[in-house]
Amino acid sequence: MINFFDSMFGFIFLIFSIGIFGLFATRKNMIVVLMSIEIMLLAATISFIIGSFYLDDVVGQVFALMILTVAAGESAVGLALIVVHYRHKAIISVDSISALKG
């Protein structure tokens, strides 16, 4: 019989795989790349929460809260950079952003 935790880790693996697919398959739009990174961080957070419940420990939940805080900051900074780049170049392509390398 399949355990609840086994099925949840399968679901987490599916979510993380969707994030990796979105990151590597659709590299044209920067917003899709940021959303894929957020999906991968969400899968890691759910993994820590489920592991914390399984081990009956609070440390995983605290670490998940820290991951969500970092993910929120990363989203805010990433979206701000995309807005500034869009106002300057009027395009949000990854190719145009990679041309900014020094």
C-alpha cells in the first residue's frame, strides 16, 4: 500500500520536474524563467514541510519559512529588473538581457 508521504514526495518530484522543464525548455521569456524558479522553490518548500511532519520536528517548517522569504525577495528583485529592462528596451527576451553582460 502506498503511504501518504510517498505519494506526496512523488507529487513534489512532479512539481520540481515541471519547474526544471519550464526553466530549460522555454528560455525565451524572462517572466516564465522566474515563474519556473518559483515553482522549484515551492517544491523544495513543500518537501521540507512534509519531511518535518514525517519526522515530527519543527526545524523543517522554520526552514520552509526562510525559503519562502528568500523566494519572495527574489521575485520582487527579479520583477523590478524586468520592468526596468522593459521600459528601456521594450522587450523581455532572455537574449536581450544576456547582451547586457560586461
